[in-house]
Amino acid sequence: MNKKYRKIATVLAVVLAVTSGLVGATAAAGETCDGAGGLDYEGSDPDRSCQEVTYIVRPGDTLYQVCRDYNVSLGQLMRANNLKSTVIYPNQKLIVPTGSVSAYGMVLSRGDISRDDIELLARLIHAEARGESFEGKVAVGAVIINRLASPDFPKNIRDVILQNNNRVYQFSPVQDGSINLKPDEESMRAAIEALMGRDPTGGALFFYNPVVATDKWIKTLPVVTRIGNHVFATKV
């Protein structure tokens, strides 16, 4: 697995430990780490705080959007950054309390994955794996992540998914336009799971449905596993 995506999984483990009470992160008196607090915090102790991550503001971001992404309240976010208004600027660093931060927020906190990347991956999963189990959906996403670590493929999610040779795309949903369908909630969750490092395929770089696949070459590749209707393979 690509090292930078393994780091995401490590950070999630820390967050889960915090929210499970396994490490000593505590909320200040009068506030919570569950995103349910308001703007005012009475009796707070500045020496006691939730675990934190840093988010770099991107063009078009709003403070409200960051709150939704990280599952924190507006009050928590403003207090953590000593903000007097909700106006934020590109490249501004925001400290985000992560007592119960969402997995979506943890992926964004890496800085090298955008909201567009997550949605594009979810759209591919939705188009390729509708009707498959959740594990099957995660497996499709994992193939994209595995390609990022391979020297044979592009180094970012968008370019991997949209890669083409002489206008023949790697993935049929890009070719036929079904990648533009809105992903369902399960596909979004599967995309996050794959980005967090989960890989049910064991390192596969390719997948296909043997019933409908017409490419003879892909059927010659070493099979890693089969999940649902998809065969997952690696290079020779």
C-alpha cells in the first residue's frame, strides 16, 4: 500500500482510540468533542482539549463546510482558532478538534486528497459496482488506490480514473458516461474505506466481470481473488 494512505489508517486508529477512551484526550469543561456544542463555552480550561488535526483551507471552502466535513460544531472550530468571524481564506491553517471526527474529515486532513477526488472515486465505485456487496465496492476503490503506488499508473486519483490510451478509457463508466451518476451513500462510504487503506483484494491492480469482459488480455492476468461478480488481478 502507498505509504501516504497507510498514514491515514494510522491516524484513524488514533482517533478511534480517543473516542473509545483508550488514550487520555479529554474535552474542556462545558464543551464536548461530538460536534454538538454551541458557540459559547463556559468554565472551559484552556489546558485541556481534544485531539487536533490541521486543515489547510482551499479555494471555495467555507467554515460551515469544514464543520460538516469534520463533524465538529461551528463554536468548537471558531474557539480552537480564536476566530472572530466565519470568514476564512485559501491557505489559512485551521486547527480542528477531532474528538469524533468523521473518516471523511480524516481523509481530507491529509491535504493531498480533495473533496472532488473522494466524489470521483465514489462515482466510479457506484458505476462499476452497483449491486455488489459493500466489500465488493471497497475492493473496486482499492484497485484505484493500489494503482497510485504502482509505477505503471498516474500518481493522483483523477488521472488514474480518467487515464486513456488513444481515447479508450481504462474504466468503461468513463467511456459511457455512467461515471457522472450521483453516487449513493454506500459508494461514498466505500470510497472512504479504500482511502483509509482497506484493501479486500490483497493488492490487485485490475478488476473485471468475466461474464461481460471482452478484453482477452485482462483475462490472462494472474487472479488475486474474486469478490461478487468481479475478478481481481495483478500484473504478470
